[in-house]
Amino acid sequence: MTQKIWHRRDLAMSGLALIWLAWSIAVWQHAAAITWFDQAIALPLHHSPQWFQTMMVNYTHLGDPHSITLITAIVGLGLIFARQSKAAAFFWLNTWGLAGYGNYFIKQLIQRPRPTAWRLVQIGGYSYPSGHSTTTTVLIGSLLVIAYDLLKNQQLKRWLFGLGIAIILLMMISRIIVGVHYPSDTLGGLMLGTCLTYLSARLTHGHRHGNFKFKRQSH
């Protein structure tokens, strides 16, 4: 039964990876469908209420590198104090390693310039995929994997999943509203972050519980 579940999940995530690859190629080739998608979503968000834009400007900074570094360090240390050093290693590797370097590598391949028509904050670098979206997806996704490992209450798991999705979607929206990313950048970041988190979770299945144990050498 477990093998069948993993097989279905593997097929689903393989499909998502192929969709992300096709999406990335379309962005790289400046496909007309991508331009239409970006305009259809960005224009309404850029005309959203002022209070919402102000909130998104503040919210988007939670995904800045220094904020992510601080949040990741605190959460990881909390897991270590809770005697879950394996979970902490999983969380740190995903957020600092896979998300950071994976996103940077794709950015250097695609080299998509950032939008310039609307800008509420200033930032350099390339646009695709959105680093904030990728990192937030990996961070929240990794925490959900750990929560699902440790928690027994199914209702609590569902609430946490819903909260996690809301956090990720708001980060994606914030990057569009502040004008530093196209909607296609944030969707690309979401898909990339999901694939990276799943790959890590799949490879570490059964090895994320408890503390690392080191054998003492006898003299």
C-alpha cells in the first residue's frame, strides 16, 4: 500500500517537474502566452487598494535573505532543542542549500530582466524564478513535512497545511505587487520549490526523526 502511494506521488511530482520545465522554457523564449499571463494577473494587483499594497511591501521583506536566514536559524535551533536534530538538518539543508543554490542556478540560466514599469522596492539581479517564492515554498514545505512526521492530529495537519499555503501565496502576491517580479516568476518559483522539497523529502524518508547518534571511539 505504501509503495503504491509513493508511486502515485512520484508520478504526480514528475509531471509537475515537466510542467515547470516547459514553463521555464516558455519564459526563456518570451512566449506570447507568458506575456498574456503576466499582464492578466499583474495589472489587477497593481491596482489593488493602497492599504493592501502597503501591507505587501512590509510582508515581502520577510522573504529577504537576512530574514530567511534568521527565521531558518531560529526554527532549526528550536528543533535541536526539541531533540530533533535530524529534522533540523533536513530543514537547514533544504532552505539554505537546495532553495538558495537551486534558484540561483536557474536564474543564471534564464537571465530574465526584472520588470521596470512598476516598482515599490528596489532590488537587482535576474527575475526568473522568484527567489522569495522558491525559498518560502521550500521553507514552509519542509516545516509541513516535519509536522506531518511528528504530529498525529489530522485536523491540526490540515490547518497547518492551509496556513502554509496562505503564507506562500501571499509571498508570491507581494513580489508582484512591489513590482520586482512577473507573475510567471512567482509561479515558476512555487513549482521549483515544490519539486525540490519533494525530492528532499523522498530521499530522506525514514531518516528525519530524532537525534543524530555518534559512536564513541574506545581507547
